[in-house]
Amino acid sequence: MAHFIEAPVAFGHTRLSIIDLNERSNQPMHSLSGRYSIVFNGEIYNYQALKHDCEKAGIQLVTESDTEVLLTLYSIYGKQCLDKLNGFFAFAIYDRELEEVFVARDRLGIKPLVYYMDDTDFAFASELKALYAFGFEKELDKVSVFTYFKLNYIPAPATILKNFYKLEPGYHLTITWNKEKVHVEKNQWYQIPLNEEEAKKLTAHDYSQSQKVLKRFVRESVRKRLIADVPVGTFLSGGIDSSIIATIAKEEKEDIEAFTIGFPEYDHFDETSAARVVAKKAGLTHHEIPVRQKDLYESARQVLNHLDEPFGDSSMVNVNLLSKHVRTHVKVALSGDGGDELFGGYNKHSAEFRVRYPAFKEHMVGNLGPFWGILPNSRSGKLSNLVRQLNRFSDGFKLGPKDRYWRWAGIMNEEQANYLMKEAMLPREQRLSDDGHNYKKRKDFLLRFITKNGTLNETLLTDAQMVLANDMLFKVGQGSMIHNLEVRTPLLDHLIVQYAFKLPVMFKLNHTSKKKILTDAFSDKLPNEILNNPKKGFEVPLLEWFRGELKEDFKAAISDLDLIEHQGVFNPKSLEEIERKLYSNNPGDSATWAWAYLVFQSWYKNHMI
């Protein structure tokens, strides 16, 4: 790690060299005037055009790096330089003259930035474990614990610990200090615009033209993200989004290679056959990586040891495995992340559309809740997963849009999460505690975009702000950086994002289609076999694990009564109930709950004891 210390400021940086591999572009980097110093994580895709702007302003740059361009832009425009950037980033700049540090995160939260703050100290990093090294006091935030078990992750700005925070996407901080106190000012510099007025103007007659515009944006975005001084590859799952990105990447760069992991032991999770068809049509050099149970289990152990806060999305195990193999070939990979959130690709989006525009079938399914609850349901098989989805649909059918979203966005409902806690976050009859009030405030903030009479675009915006930033992008970022692999997300170019929220819902979803405009726009490039394929989640066989390799681990974790008593967090009876359900004929989502609990206890032992 390279570093500089100029009390009270200290910067450190470990570089993954992608653009301008010369040592002259290492960080921390200092301006020629000596006034500014920067540490920067990410890529600025339009840095070459911005470099010309710097030179027109009379400043001659000495490297070919985007880091120097960013530092120079800040010296010219200050905080307004953020509006000029196309890319993903988290950076800090020290201004010696003003004696302040400026910290910023990209529009969508692709790159992470966490910080610790109290009256006298401020520290920031890309990972919480770097902050832990300072020895700051660590105290559980019980609202975050409850939220974690509700959602399977902890949304920004909270973390699992008090006084430790995630900087939200599109926000920046200005830090100043005197001898006794640190002052931190936080401001939002970007918000995804929900342009419903523009969306209302578009009719079915505009659909064809909208496809052309979207195709142009996507191609330009892929082209920008292929710029690198190292080899670039692409993830290929066999789904619509990654297939589009891989196909365009091949058209733009002849030597692109595609990578797919498969699960020969688990047909329900395997997508290699679909990916193979896409690769053949596009003429891609295709690497298939067969993954066995022992590989998944080893990856799970690595993920558990890596996490610096509880994060229960088990598909990070797959991202970790895929990244490990991809990194042996390339340093940069493209992914299809973002397509589902922008264009309505998840089952919950289809379900929301059906609730809002119900036909006879939707009324029937919605009113048969008790029946679906009786039938065996789990994620581990096609039929049982269908029953699980029908059960969830009926669970939210009669709720309002905010409550329904909150129910479907999580792995538990509030009643289940409440039962898991030793002290109820939401007591039935007593007045709310301070923690209960704080939970409701956080929940209201996360759901602020959803209104009673708004369109489904509000749901998609909430997903982009909450799920995409805090779950999907965190998972890909953490799982790939374990192996020093940079993952770029073409569908999350902010120009595409802004365009997506100018489109009416009818361009994205109907009773029979998801991601309609994205699929139709690129249908000529994709094999017919995958155009109507049902979406598969990037999941791992949790239920099989907990009935096999992880059975003893889980039993030991819920039987460690000394630890549970010391934590003062969990209701032991609820853990026994999860165990009973897990090994019953109707496991439901209990394997997901068990994994969330195992992740929490692994994190606690690694970082709190």
C-alpha cells in the first residue's frame, strides 16, 4: 500500500492497475501545484474527452490516467466536476489551502465507500474491515440487526455498527476540523430522476423509436467500458441482460471472452445450455466452469471469512466462484447488472403489475393464501418454488403498494423478524421504543418514492435505490474484488438509467412479458431459445446444504446458548422454530433464514469477539 501522512490527514491506496499501468499513475497522487492530493477507486470512462477540456484550460497533464484527469477537474471546477463524470467511483481529495477533505461516491453506488464518524474522529475506506483496524469502539446497531434479517442486507447509510456508515449513492461529504472537533457536511449531488411527465407523453406509436434510442445508448455504454490497458472479458449467465452485453461486446471487440459457471449436480440452478447457445450465435470464445458441491462449499467458507458486515445474499458465493476463474484470464469483466431493476425483470415486478391490473387468475391466486401455505414450498425445486411464489403473491395481494413492496423485498416479514429478536422491535401493544421509531423512520425513507396512486416506475426506482445499490452491486463488488477483478456494468451508465425512467411502464411490463423493451430492442441479436426463457436466480442450493454439509454448523450455531445470551439479540425459541421448519416437509424460506443467521454469527465471531 502506498500512503502519505500530513497530520491530521492520512491517505493510503492499493492500486488495481487498469488504465495507464505506469507507476507514474500510482496513488495517492498529488497535483502539480501541490495543493491537492487524491485517492480514487473506480474508472472515469469519458476521461479522454475530459482530458482535452483540461488541456484547453491551459493545464498540461503528465500521465495517461483518469486519476490525474479527475484531480485536475476538481482543481478547476471544485465539487461541480462530479456532473461531468461518466463512470463509477469513490474518491477523496485533500485541499491543503482550504484545509478540507472532499469525499464522493458515484451516482448509483457501484463503488463502495464507508466511514466512521464521531465528534473527534473521521475515517473512510472501501471496506469496513479497514476501519476496524483503527480500533474504534464497535457497538451493534439493533435497528440494523432487525433490518438485516428483514431484508437480507443493510441499506445505506446504516451499517451493522453504530457510528459506522455507508455513504449513499450520489452523495458527497466535506470534512473540516479544528483542534477539538471534526465537522462533516453531507449533501446529495445526484438523484435518479423519475420523469413521469415524459413517460406520459409516450404512446404505443413511440415504442419502435424508443427501442432505437435504447440500443444506441447500450452500444455506446458497452464501447466505453471496453476501454482498458488490460484484457477484458464478460460474464454470461444465459439470461437476457448478460447475453445482450456479451453479444455487443463481441461486435465491438473481436477478442472478447465470455465466462459461465454451471451446476451439473443441480439442474434447477444451471444455465450453461442457454449461455452456450448465446455464445455460439455471437461467435464468442466461451469458457464453461462446472461447479461441484465441494466448490460451492469452499467458496461459501471464503465468503463467510471475507464479509465485514452481515450480508445474507447467498448468490455472492457464486459471484466469488465465477470471479476466481475469470481472474485467471482477464482483469476486467462486463456484467448485465441493472437490467432487472430498470426495466422490470424480477418476479416481484411482474407480481406487482398483476396486483395493479388483476384478471380472474390473479384474484383467485390472491384469495387462496391459506391453501398455498399448506402445500410444500421452497426454493430448491421447480414446483415447490412455484408454490412459494404463489404464496408470496397472495401474501401481498391485499396490501397497499408500500407495505406490499416491503413484504416482497425481504426474506422475512416484520412479524417473523420481530419474533426472531429477543426484544421486539415492533411490540404489539406497547409504545414504540427509540429503536422502533428509528426503524420506522428508516423504512419510511427507503419507501419514500412509492405513492398510493403512482405508477410501477416508483417501485422500479425504489429497487434501483435500495436493492440494486445495497444488495446486487455490493454482492458483485465484494465477490469480485476478493480476486482483484474489476466488474463493469454497462446497463448502469447514468444516461441509460435516466432514459429508462422516462419510459412508461407499458414499455417494460405487461401480463405476459418482463423487460419488454430491452428484450424487443435486441431480439434480432439473441437466440430464440432464450428470448422467452423464465428467469433463474443466481442461487445456491441452500436447503440441500443445511440438510447436508451445513447441518452440524447450523445446529452448533443455534445451540451456542452462551454466545446467544452474551449477544442479547436473539429469541432462542425462534431459532428452534427455524430448525423445525428447515427439516420439515414444508421448509418455505427457512434455508434463507438459516443462512442469514449463520452469516451473522460468523461475522460476529470474526469481528466482535
